Amino acid sequence: MTHAAAAPHPFPVLRKDDALPAGLAVPVVAIGNFDGVHRGHRAVIGTAIDQARSLGKPALAVTFEPHPRAFFRPSEPIFRLTPEPMKLKRLCETGLDGAVVLAFDAAMAGREAEDFVADILVGRLGVSMVVAGYDFHFGKGRGGSPLFLREAGKRHGFGVEIVAPLLDEGAQISSSVIRAALAQGRVEQAAHMLGAPFEIAAEVIHGDKRGRELGYPTANMRLDPAVTLAHGIYAVTVEIDDVRHKGVASFGRRPTFDDGAPRLETFVFDYAGDLYGRVLPVAFHAWLRPELKFDGIEALIAQMDLDSVRARVALERVAV
């Protein structure tokens, strides 16, 4: 059993054969992949928490790693909105009492839905209630539908609540819709569906030091190749030592120079510390413009000056 890093309250994370602590016995569980822990997911989680409080039981998330699509379609990497560490951080922030992370492997993929219920939900966790989204399926061949879960609850003696889709101006909130928004640079729309700005955490690496020569020293990060965030310039905030700093970031291939592999380069306003080797969360608040190729250094610097001004304006309403 581990605990989520920097958790605002104790948040045990159970894996493999970890025994359920006495304080988490007979839980109400919210079950799902929960990539993004977006507002739709939070409707499921919030329902589980409400039910748990009314029953005097703990509330747990039951989730899967890696994402099932990564197992079934390994040649098609999935853009994870919240890789596991960030997903656990977000789940902790909802007020849940803990999480159970189930390994999604060949054994899990081949497990019949009834066996999943009997062995894991009942046998291992001893659930008092299960809360799931209207589209959650589990078990071999996705045989475990919401209807199946309701019937299984009756057979095994636990409650089941299925949560309807959460709509935003008539459109369904989903991880795939959020990914599509980010692929078009619509970070404000993504933030509205997520319930918070989209955030990426990565290690600061040594770059070519070109930003320093231009008067804009940047924190450079290589992101997972599966990230399909639109290439462009963004107003961002960066968390350094638990303090949020405002800045401007470029994500793309640097067409003015090398047109290389995509990289996130962030200029942190009014900060001069050494960030190499640090893993920093970068939150995207506004799209400023697409990535462009400039004819010369002077034109690029003039545009960077303008980008910084526009980023500061876009971030005026953001508290840090």
C-alpha cells in the first residue's frame, strides 16, 4: 500500500494483493478509468462520496492501470489527460478516502464479468455499494454492462447506482471530447470540462540554451509522444516548490531553428532559479497563437515580447 504524494489528507492507494485496511472496510466504490478526473467523472465520484457519508462508510475509487486501450491497442498510444500519478492526485482532491489500482493485463482482460464481481468487488473489497457511469463496461468482451452490474448487486447483496451522462450545453463531457479540444488548442474549453486547467508534469531537461541568448531562458521538457496538444503558444502557470508562477510556453517543433521533435519550452515570469532535473506541473490557461516560422531573430524576439504581454494579460484573472 502506498500513499499519494503531497496528499492534502491521508490517501492510501492499494495495489495487487494489498489488504483492505480496517478503516476502509465495506466501502462504497466509484469505479472507472477516470482519465482526466473530469466533471463527468466527478459526478460519479461525488455520488459515491454522498452515498458513503449517508451510510457511514468509506468512499474509494477503483480504477485501472495502464489504461485498457493501451493494452488492447498498444500500437496506438493514447494521450493520457492524467497519467497515473496525476490521476491519483486528482482523485485525492475529490475527497475520496483512498483508491484501489487494478493492473489491467491479460488476466484482467480475460476475466469474466461475474468473476470480477465475485472475486474483486465482493471477495476482496467487500463493497456495500458500487457507483459507475452510464457507459462503464467491464469484464471479458465488455460483458459487464450497467444492467449486469445492477443484477449482480442484487445477487451478491450490494447496492448499485448508475450515474447519467453529464452534459455541457447539450454536449456530453468525456475524455475523448477533451482530447479533441486540446488537439485544437482549445484549452479553455478543455478546462471547463475538466473543472480545472489542463496540466502536464514533466522533467526539466537541458536544451540548446537558445532561449537564454534571446533573453527568454526557458524550462525545456520532452512530453510523451502520445500528447496531441496543438502546437502553439500558451499562457501558463508553473508550480515550483508549491508556489504557482505565471509564464508563457511554446509547444512544438521550433520551425525557426531546427523543426525537431516536439518540446514544451516555458518562460517563467520573474523567476531566475535553477530548474534542471525538477519535475514541474505546467497548467495551460489560454491559447495565444499557432507556432510560426520567423525570417530572423529580431522578428522572433519582437513576437516573444508581444506573446509575453498577451500572456500576462490572459493570466490577470488567475490567482497564484
